[in-house]
Amino acid sequence: MNIVGPSRMILLRAGKYDYGEVELVNPLHLVGPNNIGKTSLIAVLQFLYIDDQRNMHFSREMAETRKYYFPDQNSYLLFECLTPGGYHVVGVQGLGPIRGYEFQRFAYQGQYDPGDFLNHERRIRPRDEVQHRLAAKDFHLLEPRQLRAALTGIGDNRGVNLGLVPIRQRDHYERFRAVFGNLLRLAHLRQDELKQFLLEIHRGDFQQRTIDLETGYSSQYRKVCGEAEGLRDLRAIAEDVRRVLTLAGERDGLRRLLPGLWQAMRASYGRTESEILVKKSKIEESLVRLGEEDDRLVGQETQGKEERDTLLVGLGKMSVELERHEQENAMFREFLVDFEKSRMNELELKIDRLGASLGQAVGATAEQVQARVVRMERELVGMHRRLEQFSRNIAAKVLPMLADADAEKIFQLVNPELLGLATGDEGCTIKDEPQ
């Protein structure tokens, strides 16, 4: 969008610049170290807006300032401006040291063309050549009053109507000039100068320049005092309010997260519920299996108890039998089986002989029978004596000294009658016993 006003600023051999070109259409921020020409570049705008150099403000005296910006006749300050009638260029040219480094202003129609001021070697053209090239563009020299008229549209402007400072009254330009000069040096104004500056800006808007607060604004003053007290109270809780606002912002942020979190929670709840139901089903199946296993184990336990009771009863019987066997073992500890078998065989032979004798006794006489009875009684007495002497006979003494195999052979080699003889003072004596 095109806006009426300066669009470009060009410096040719002016100040610290051999050639400088600055776009003014958009806001501009100058950044750089000190003493490279930032302030002097901004102050150049005074040559466009202020008609009389006596009302300009620079960091040096005006004579030094002119020498700084216009060291020779080839020094130019050019301002390309978009006006209601099209583009115009307002220029300022130095007049050189012979004329005290003064300057003159000029204007011509159209946009800035570097070829009007620079040759093909990028060197500044001579003054006459420049004016000759600009003559076709309605070139005019401007006096300070004519520049003023061109800016404001009031007075003789020699056909140059810039319209950069539209005003209704002629004296308003002095106010603009003062405001513009103070804006350029705003950082250097004192407090009282700043107040006067603001009053000067709005001078036409005030009906009176002084206000009696006590007379005309006592109620408003009290209101202001009350509001000031309230403001102090607010400042006292400002930190708390900031903290509350911060927490409120955090709360709002968390609230914005709640729908998403709720959806995520519901999805997670659904997944967890499904997993729990599956686990519950598995647990119930396991409980059923464990119940069946428990019933089976209870049945086995009952059966085991019955078997245990049966075994205990059998064990009791076996204990009784065992006790009886132990008693009999104690009773027959010295009973010699092989010896008794030998004696039993001997008795069976005697029974056989007795049977035979009984068969013969049928035809025997009483004397013969009586003689046999006497003989049998003697044998019975002998047998009773051997029974009494059983614990101290030769067999009871010898057999514990022999191995089982030798004990079986001894009854085959030795006469059982001999093994049945008693030992001791009234019987036989065994010599050469093993130690």
C-alpha cells in the first residue's frame, strides 16, 4: 500500500557515507556500534522537514554540521517522496568551502535515478551536468520559504506540492517544527522541557493552560486519592494476583487436557476391565479345578485315614505278636534247632522201634514186658536228666563257638549222645577252647 511521505533517503558524499540509501516505507531500526553515523543519519530528515537551519538541532554547531554533511559541491542529500501528485525528489546540495559550506535545496518530478547523479564509473557527475539531466524533470531551486510552502501547501511553492505537512493555519508550521525537532532529540529532553513539549503539541486543544485542583477538582481529587489508595492495595496483592492468574492459567490448561485424559482413562479402564474379566474367568476355572482336586484329596485323606487306622490295628496285632515272639525268643534263645532235630530224629527212630516192640509184645511174656518197662523207665530217667542238663551240655557249649556251616556238620560227625553229655564237675570237660 502506497502512503504519502518520504519513501527513500540517499546520501552522496555526505557525512560518513560515500553512498548511502535507506528505505523509509517501513519502520526502520538502526543497530551498530557507537560513532558510525546512526544519529547523524536520523538527523538528516531535518533538511527535508525544517525550512530554516536556525531551527535545526544537531550535536555540533551549525557551521560544523554543514561542513560535516556538505564537505564539497558534490555532496547531496536526496529525499524521494510520494506526494498526492506523484513522486518528487527533494534534494540538498553543498556549495563548498568557498561559500562557507552552505547548501541549497532543489526539487524535481519523478523517482530517484542513480544515473542522474552518478556516471558509469559510479562517480558523482559535475554540478552543471546534474542540473542539465534534471532540467527535463521540472528541476527547481527552492528557498526556505518555498520549501515551507511545498510542505504545507500554503504559499508560493514554485509548483512543487509535497503535502507532507498538511496544516490549516500558517502558524501551525512553527508548532510542527518545534515538535519535530524535539522528537529527534527526545532522549535529551529534561522533564520540564518534555512537559512544555507536550503542551505545545496540544496547545490548540486546551481552553486554559493552568488547573486549580483545590478549587475546581476537590471532589475529583478525593476520588483520585481513593483510587490511589485502592491502587496501592492492588499493588500490595499484585504478586498474589499474578500467582492466582498463573494458577488459573495452569488450571485452564489442565482443564483442556481433561477430555483427552478422560478418553484415555476410559480406554485404559476398558482394557483393564477386559483383562480383569479374563483373569476372573481363569481364576474361577482354577477354583473349580481346585475344588475338585480338594474333594479328591479329601477322599484320599479319608481313605488314607482308614488305611492308617487299619494299619494301626494291624500294627497293634503285630506288636502283640512281636512281643510274643520276643518272649519266645528269650525263652528259646538257647534252643539248638539242629540238635533238637537230631534228637527228634532219634526219638522217631525209638518210636518206630517201640512200635515194632509193641508189635512183638503181643507174643511176649509178662516177664519180658516187665523187663522192657524197666528198661524204658531207665531211658526216660536218662532223658529227664539230659533235659535238665540241656543248658549245660556239650552242644550248648560248643555250638556258639562254631559257624553255621560247621554247626550243621558237627551233628553229622559227632554222636548226638555225646553232644548231649553235661559239662562241669559231674560231666565232661572241654579242652583247647578258642580265646
